[in-house]
Amino acid sequence: MIEFKNIKDNTDIIGDEHFSSSTETPLRQDAFVLSDSQKMKIIAEHFHEIMYTLGLDMNDDSLKGTPKRVAKMYVKEIFSGLNPENKPEIALFENKYKYNEMLIEKDITLFSNCEHHFVPIIGKVHVAYLPNKKVIGLSKINRLIQYYAKRPQVQERLVNQIAEGLKDALNSDDVAVIIDATHLCVSSRGIKDTNSSTITTCFSGKFNNEKTRLEFISFIK
């Protein structure tokens, strides 16, 4: 249980400054002691109290089922990427066509949630890699991105996690990832800037070569 008296006064500042504490998602060692059903029960109880504290009539037909719906959404959907059991299996295929040029998948839809305010991050992900003996199924790239996105996130961590996941799957460092996203913690609260977006990049292996990197960027434009 969090003791709110121990939370420092600079928590709002840290959130607004988009501070990230780690390149790994910060999980407790006992993060998976509880089952999904146990987690949903506890979350529903706490969310009921949040709604009640806000002054909502929890006997209203439209509201009384909301805590359970939110709990299920958190555990089974938008934060399901916290559980390593949900990591997709990545199938690789023999590169029978001997294709050795850049392979790009662009404009992959991104939905995640900011870990500072628990509001959505919405955008696009662009991915490229240089195949060797194996290629990855295109849908698996999407699934891997969604797995890492379905966590409380900051965009700087997310782009690195996607890149590392692809490098591990492909057994190759020749990977590039770009994320262009809008943060509702910026557009719907705080500064309320609805026009800006945030771009983060991760280039490794042969994509550290300027010519290769610029070729990738030209394609996604």
C-alpha cells in the first residue's frame, strides 16, 4: 500500500517533464503472484472507491458496472503487456528469395498509455531491418509492438524496447525504429497543446550508417 505522505512534492514536475526512471519497465519482484482474476477483483474494488470519492452515484445503472469493466480492461487489454506470458511467439522464415535490401513496415498504429497520468499515447511506429538468412512474419512485428505498448509507458523507453525485441527475434543488430505519437497528457491536460507530436528513434547496426539511416527516413516520408 502506498503511503501518500511519503510522495514528494515534485511528482507533478517529474510527470510534466516526461521523466523516465529506467529502460526496463519498473516491475516489483512479486508482480505476478496474484492471478489475473485476483488483480481484477482488487482493481475493481479500488476503482469503485475512486468513483465514489469523486461523488458519483454508484447505484446508477450506467455506473455500477464500470469498476469491473475498467479492471478487466486494465488487466486483459491495455496493460496486458506487463505479463511476459503474453509476449508473442515470433516465427522466422527462411529467406528463400535471397532478399537482402531494407525491409520496412511503416504506419503501424500505436496505442499506449503514459505512465505519469495513465492517459493515452496515440501514434504511428515505423520499423526497418536488413534481412539475412531469416525474415520475420509481418504481423509478428505488429504484435511485438503492441506487446510493449500495452504497458504504462514513456515513449523513450518504448522505442528502445521495440528495437531490442526485434533484435532479439531476428538475432541481428540491423534494426531501426521510429515512433511519432501524440500524448494526451500534453494535449488534453496541462499545457493543452493539441498540435504537437513527439518523435523518438532507435538506430542500431548498419542503420548507424548515415546513408542507410537517411534511406529509411526517406521511405517512411
